[in-house]
Amino acid sequence: MADRVRRLVGQSPTRLGLALFCLLVVAYLPALANGFVWDDINDILLSDRLRSWAALGEVFRNPAMWAADLNVGPVATYRPLSLGSFVIDYQIFGLNAWGYHLSSILWHGLAQLAVFLLLRRWVPAGAAFVLALIGGLHPVTTEAVVWINGRSEVFALLFGALALLVASRGSPSWGRGVAVGCLLLLSALGKETGLVFIPLAVAVPYLPCGSSPGSRVGESVELAGVEEHVRRGKEVFRGVPNLAMGLVVGGLYFQMRRWAVGFELAVPRFELWEALTVLPSVTLKALQAIAIPLDRSVVPMSHWLQGLAGWERGLYGIAFGLLVALWGVLLIRRRWLALFGLSWWLASLMLLPLIVVMKWPGLHRWLYIGLPGLGLAIYRLAGHRLRAGVVRNGVVIALIGGSLFLTERNIPVWRDQISLFHAMVEEWPEDPYAFQSLAVAYLHADRNREAEEALRIAIELGPWSSRAHWLLGAALARQGHCEEGVRAVYSHPEVVSQPEMTSVRDLGECYLGRGQHDSAERFFRLCAERITRCQQAISQLEAMEEESGPGGGGGLVPEGSGSLVNP
């Protein structure tokens, strides 16, 4: 099949690369009909911080949450490249979502083109084309490409693959090392998982490469490649420039991150220990998602993990042990390319267990960076052994066709908030986060009764979420049930310390609409520092009070301007 592809577009790698780029862009064109979903709404629609050219500098001086005008969490993310690209998109497309999706699709095509050029160093051009095409069409890439905020994954892979490509070409030198270092820094600025390319860049100069773009890298070449480098004394130090630049890049990245975020990344020891205990299950779940990509929406990994039975964890542990054993066998047998690809895949997952422990939703976007490494490992272990003919062609056609079908099925799921989280509710009907997220989508669409129903289910499934109580209060307030909304809020014990400002605003507007100005003012004062609408409402109430005296109070309301007390 790879040979037929090469004959169709000619022997030129340029034609293969152009064909790959065009096919991926065409496959994802249906995403142009999609809108803003999930964090896109906070970053692009509800906040105006990315709407001026000055923001291109600000994104490097602030954490990612700055763009959405939200507080920095305990583990602040730092994504200046993706946020900076939103600034450019806004200047070109305004608030037209199709423009942002077009940018993401084009960046995805470039990332997979870089992967193709890199893989061509180690496998025949036709095989590199097929691997990059399958990787670019695989349904787990949908989250990174169709979700606009998922662009950080694309940038990390694009610049990481380019760094490996530069590191693999020509004789190592300090000038080449500087170029590799710059690309590694851009990869890390795309997303923190881009740091995994630093050790990979150190290892790349020692890997054997094919003698021509169309040649097959034989077993004898692979086995002898590193040994030949070692026999030649100076070749032992081929990776030193990349190692030195990698250390500089790592230090520079963490200094930039500390400068922007304002504090060091500190993870409690118990969470680190828990992340280690769930490592086998999470790693094999990631592999399972690649092999059987049936999920259409966001995967709530923490909920999935909590539902695992003891025997299931045991099976995942055994499978993980076999995976580690495979890594050891590849090392002992000096199968360097397969070992490199498997290491790339495993390293890209290093943060995933911690993300799961901290209850962050999502899985598929975390697989985007390591997918090419897994493809390389599978090809070096088994794929290149398939003889040309009906069987190999059938396997390739089935993989490409199946990936395309499932990806086209997934793209409309991300069309808007409601479709995304409705699919999540269907796939994970016992996850409270799914219902809470669906309720937020309903609130944005002013479908308040449906939001109320979803939130009551979310609270029943997970009564510990103070945000769900606040959102229920907002849904009730928007229907004119002010007192019932306040009671819903106060039914959570931690509501005093974790106010949801938009819900506070909605409760204030509920009382304002009923003419209970004192009650409305107390709510508006709670959110005045964060929400302009609250400030304007206070000014309006003060003006009314000057003209006609204080409005009627009453109702279940908070007292004071800085805290909530039980009525």
C-alpha cells in the first residue's frame, strides 16, 4: 500500500508531504461549522484580554487563566503560544469561530507534516506517509484539533518534531544544538509536556537512519548503528550539544513559568504517591483508547478510575508489567528505533496520572504528542514485517478508513457546548461533572429549566461540589425563584469560602427584578470587584436611592460585602 501511495504522488517526498497536508486539511474541514466550546468561551468570548496586539506580550508574562480573567489554581498552566495565536486569530477573524478552527486545522496539518519528515529519517517514505496520515486522522486527535484550546498540543508536537528533525540531520554541532534548543523551548511554551522532547533530542543523534528516502532501514543497520557510533570515540559525544541546550531550555522554561505564574509548581506528596499507584491503569487506558477509540466526547478519567474493580486494576497492572518487560527486551536486543518510539509514547504520558489524580477531565488531547512515537514503535516491531500484498494493503486501508469514519463522527460532537456535554452525559451517565458541564451549557443558552434539572442530577451524584450548588442557585434565580436559589446555595457547607461570582450576579439581578434593592445590592457588592455588570448595578442602585430613598430589602440574602453568612 505504501508503494502504491508513493507511485500515485510520485517519488518526491515533497509531493508526499503536500498530499498528506491536503488530505488532513480536507478531512477536518467539517470543523469549520463548529463554534466555541468549553474553555474557548472563557478565553475568547467572555473575556476581552486577547483582543489587542499588546496581549502578544502579556501572554508570556501571565498564566493561562489570565486570558479568561480567572484566578490561578494550585497548578497553574502556562500556554503562551496558543494564547498568542488566539490574539492573531482575533485580529484576522474577530469572533468568527470558523477562523479559529481553520487556524487549528492548518497547524495540525503542519504538525503532521513535521512528523512525516521526521519519520522519513527512519522508515521508507511511503511508510512514513501512512504512519503520519493514520496518526493525523486518528479519532483521539479530534479533541486537540477541533477544540480550539487544544491547539497547545498541536504546537508542542509541531515544534518538538521539528527539534528532533534538526537533531537527526547532519553532524552534531553547537550551532545545530542552538537551533534544536530554540525549537525545544517553543515546544514547551506550547504545552509543558513538550519538555519530553528534550531527552528525545539527546538520543536522536545516536539513532540509525536510512540511506535514502525510499530505502528500508534493515535490522542489521539498526543493530549496528549505535555500536558503530560507540566504536568511534568522538561519536560518543554526539548528543552533548543537545544535552547542554536541553538543560538550558529546561531552566529557562521554568524560570519563565515562575515569572508568569508567581509561584513554584508544588504538588502534595500524597497526590504524587497516588499518581504512581494509578500509573499502570492510566497508561493502559491510554493504550486502550488508541486501540479502541469509541469515546466521542471528554473522558472523565478520575470517574473512570473510581469505577474500576480490584480485579480490573490487577489486570491493568499485569498488562503494564508486560509493557515494561517489552521495553526491557527492546533495550537488551538493541532494537533502538522501536525502543525510541516506545519511550516517546511513554514519556508523553508522564503527567497524565497526576492530572487524573487532580480530577482534571479529558484524556484524548494528552495522547496527541506521543501518538507518532507509538506508531513508529508498532511499525518497527511488526508493521514492516508484513509483506506487500492484499493483507498489508487491507490493514492500511482499514486503519485509514476506520480512523476517518470515527473522526468525522466525532467532529459534530464538538459543534457547541450542549452537543459536547450531552454526548458526555450519554457516555458517562453517572459522572457529576458531565451533568454540571451540560448545565453550564444550558445556562449559556438561557435554557434555565433544563439547567436546573441537570444540576439536581449533578448534586445527587456528587453533592460535594460547591460550584454545582452555586449554579443551581443561578438557574433558579434566572427563573425568578430568588429565595429558592439562595437556599440551594446554602445547602452546601463550603459555599461561604467558594463563591461563584456569576451566580452571585444572577441572584442579585433576581432581587433587582423584584424591586428588593437592598438584597440586590448586597449580592452585587460581593461580585463588584470581578464583574463589571455588578459595579454598574451598584451605581444604578445608589443613584436610585439618592432620588427616592432606600429600596425594599428582605428575603434570604448575605450580610456584609465580603462574606456569606447563614440566613
